[in-house]
Amino acid sequence: GQSPHGGLGTERNNPLKVITIKKEPKEEYLLVDGYNIIFSWKELKELAEDNLDSARTKLMDILSNYQGFKKINIIIVFDAYKVKGGVGEVQDYLNIHVVYTKEAETADAYIEKVTHELSRKHNVTVATSDALEQLIILGHGGIRLTANELKEDIIDAGEQIRRDYLEKQKTGRSYIGDQFSEEIWRYLRD
């Protein structure tokens, strides 16, 4: 008797099968070691010495702005291991995710764990200037970005946004230009 699926071809020589597997796009993730970046950037370090909360919020604003340009998943991780009874929490701040680790868990440990899990299916970049952390990240299949490289990239993105904005002004098309990017861009650049 003829198999009812005879005409379909086997899994092996069905080209559609292969295409669907290939088509699953990898998402881009950027994990940021929050305090490491704050204390690596002169502007934020000065702010942090005065008020750590302000420095944290400023970094969150900068990265949220950057996310709007890059359209990638951004996760900032802050150590809460110094916080007695810290249970750990994940908050959404505008368009980015902010993680406060639980008591006795460092940002490094959290980032390693997440990099290990995410890099199986996605592209993961970790921004930190911690040398040991960078080695471990590479071992887990992540890409490392130093604090300075991240800053350069954010400044470049700001210039790109600015150029696009000026272009649109010239062509007379309306554009919701937010002064926010401009302010952040100047802050980092100057």
C-alpha cells in the first residue's frame, strides 16, 4: 500500500525544514556591570561620590537612550549583596531591565550565570572593565566590551542620532527630537 504521506518527501530532503531552522534570528543582549561602569567613567564616578542614587539613575538614563538607538535588550546589573536581606529584584526602567542581585550574590556571579544561559541561543555582550570577569565571559561564549568601549559606542550613537536629526530638520520633515539625547551626548563627550 502507498503511504498517505508518500508525496511529501522525507524530513531529510524537505528543504523547507532546513530553512525554518536557519531563520530563527538571534537576539542581541547587552549586560552591563552597573557599578563597574559607574566607577570607570569619570563623570559618573564624581557623581557617585556625591550621590550614588543619582549616578545609578544617570547610567540608567544613558543606557535607556542608547537602547532607543540600538534596539537591543539591555540588562544593567547592580550588586545588592551589601544590602542586608536583599532578595534581589528585576525592574523595568523605561525600555531597559535593571537587576539588583540578591544578598550574597555579586553582579559578576549573576552576569556569568545569565551569559552562560543566554549565549546558547543569543548574542551576548558584557560591558565591564573587570579583567577576570572578561575572561570568564569569553569562556561562556559572550563578547566583552570595556567601560571605555561602551562609552565610545554611546557617544557614536549620539552623534548618529544628532546627524539624523539635523538631516530631518533640513528636509523639513517633522521629527520628535528629544533634547534628552543631546544632553546625554554632550555630558559624555565633554
